[in-house]
Amino acid sequence: MSEISGFTNTVHDETLYLIWSDGSYPVVQSKMKNVMEVIDDITAVSFDTWLFNPASSFVIEFYHEGEIIYGKQ
């Protein structure tokens, strides 16, 4: 997780949405700082997990093979 720690420190107060690949889980709204405190538990819920922030137009994907992918428009 250290790969994204520098980025998350800059957006720690921003609101984002947690989205899991399994459609049976709800989308959850939270602050980045709260998400990073329990990121291991969050990524354990489903194979793929996305953190989406529409205001800043970024998404972080936690891919099931261990990759972390960041995208920004």
C-alpha cells in the first residue's frame, strides 16, 4: 500500500465512493483518510475494489492480482 500513500496524503479529506466488483454490495461514501485506515479490510470484501472521486475525477483500482492502478481525467 505504500505505493499510494503519498497520493492519499494529498487527498485525505476528499470524499470518495467505494465500489466492489460483486454487485451485491452497496456503494459506500467515505473520506480517504478513513478508507486508508482500514484498506486491508475493504479490499478483502471482493476480488476487485475501486475508490472513485467524481469531484477530482480520479479512480484507484485494487486489482485482484495485487496491482494498484490509478487513473485521472
